[in-house]
Amino acid sequence: VQLQASGGGLVQAGGSLRLSCAASVPTFSRYAMGWFRQAPEKEREFVAAISRSGGTTYYADSVNGRFTISRDNAKRTVYLQMNSLNAEDTAVYYCAAKFSITSAQTEGVLANRYEYPYWGQGTLVTVSS
């Protein structure tokens, strides 16, 4: 499984960005997807996750209400719409994939970075204050 993240860039505080992550795998609809981020000198942290069908989503408290994760299985792509960005959102953002036998995955599983064997290369988001 290869993942290609894109859409990062420099944005002013209060602005918006939309990240995309394109997957190479034909059975994309069998994978739960997640977005994680890593700021300089910090641990990689969970941002958002979405189930195989897109019917269930989870968010970190720090982004809930500002970010929206979605997916288009026909295009094999997952998105992260980021609104009301602030300086604390500055980080490299990574998309990740996890094969899921069932359509239901708990937040405890999908928010755990160690559950994801496949990772994209990351895209840098810089928010200027």
C-alpha cells in the first residue's frame, strides 16, 4: 500500500487548508484511514480517523469542530479539511492506512498510531500568527 499526501503549505492563522491522501491499493474501501501530525520535538499525535465506509469518524479534542475527515472510495482518497487554523496546528501531517476486517473500529484502535502499518510521506502545514 502506497500513500501520497498533499495539500500542505503556509497559511495565516484563521485560514483553511485541505489535505489529500491518495492510496494505490485497489481495495481501498477495506482500509480504515487516519491522519496524524508531528510538530518539531514532539511525539506523533492522532488528529482524525475514518472507518472504511466513511460512516464513522473520530477526532482529537484539539481539532474537533475545526477539522473534518472524509473519504471518496471511488477515488481512493481521504481528505482532511482544516479550518480556523492556529499556530499550534503547525506540523507535518501524515496519512495512514489500516486494513479492517470489520466495518466498525473503535476510537481506541483508530486513534492509536501503532495500529497503522502503512504511512504516507507527510505534508508540512505551517500556520503563521
